[in-house]
Amino acid sequence: MSDLGDDAKDAEYTRLLVGKWKGDELDKGIQWHYITIYNPDSTHSGFGAGLKNGSSMPFHSSGRWFVKHSRLHVWVEASPTLPAAEKQEFIYPIVSVDEKAFRWESTIGEVFTHHRVG
């Protein structure tokens, strides 16, 4: 695909991702339930909780985001309750995104679906 085509697709993904998304995933025995908000000014915030063995681990984070080459780049600036995530960039290939659902691939190849809320 040409750079111009990549730019157009990235712009469309960016437009569609702006908003509030609900996600659920299982990672290393922890069931995560969270909300992520992608703002039009390229900032993001997220909050939720991980559940393991009946214990809840609430978290919140914030930072910046952008789409390039059909990949979502998320920079976590602050995550007081998950400090290991701070100052980290996470890059996720976008499988698909529309007005209702956003599918992305994790670093280990799992595909997750988030649903728009609000």
C-alpha cells in the first residue's frame, strides 16, 4: 500500500477511535475490565480493575496516542496504580474499527474486541 493510502487509512482509524471504549481481557490469570477514552487532542485516559482470586486491583492511567501504519501507539505517561506501565509505549496492530467495535491484536497475537460506550 502506498504511503498516501496508509495516511488515509490511519486518519480514518484515528477518527473512528476517538471516544470511549469498554474492554475486557484475561491476562496472566487476571480478568481485566476497563474503559479507555481516546481524545481528539491525542491524549488518552483509562480506568478499571483487574480481578484475581476474588481481589480487585483498581487502576487508572493517562498519556498520548496515535495511529501509524494501521497500528495503535499508546504512550502511558502516568499510571500510579500500575507503575510498571509508566513511561512505556504499547503498539497494537488494528484488526478493524468502526462506529461500534474496535478489534486489536495483543503483543502475543490474541485479538480483543472493545465496544464503544456513551
